[in-house]
Amino acid sequence: MFLFCSSTVALVLFQYSSTTRVLKVLVLFQYSSSTSVVTVFVLLQYSSSTKVVTVLDLLRYSNSTRVVTVLVLLQYSSLRRVVTVLVLLQYSSSTRVVTVLVLFQYSPGRNGHSALIPLL
């Protein structure tokens, strides 16, 4: 485990390893007092001999513009199949506008075809 902290940045790295399983967690927290922006970045990865799960999360909040942005990437892989989901959510309290984008991709394997489907 690794931990780093300062007045504006915090970083945590945790790694677990065994004969067949691997878990990695990375968390980054950043605050800027000059721009009033908070950014949180999270990366989680779990792996075994048959499957891999990866989660990437980004959260950003700006106090000056009152905008919240969330980006999430989820990927699951098992043998030859890969499923990827990407979600983007943005909300502005000043304009009261919500933006949502969801993409879904499924790949059945080497001989199959991959499909990228915008859900919203």
C-alpha cells in the first residue's frame, strides 16, 4: 500500500496479489483552491485466470461554474468475450442542464463482430 498526501493532492495505491488473483486500486484526490475544482479519479482492477474486471471513475466538480462531471468506464472480459460500458453524466446547476451519454460495446470473440451501441 502506498499513500501520499499534501495540501492539495492525495494519492492511494493498494495492490493485492496471489497465485491466481490480482487486485489493484488507485485513488487520486485533487483540490485547487484557485479554481475551486475538486477532482477524484478511481481505478479498480480485478483479475483472475478466466476474467478481468476494470472500473475507471472520474468525478469533477467546479464550484465557480457549478458543474458536476462524472465519467465511468466498466469493462468485463471473460475468455474471448468483452463487454464495455461507458457512461458520461454532466449536470450544471446554473443552467439546470443534464447531459447523459451511455455507450455499450459487446464483442463475442475473435470470429464474432463487435457492436458499439449508443444507448442514450
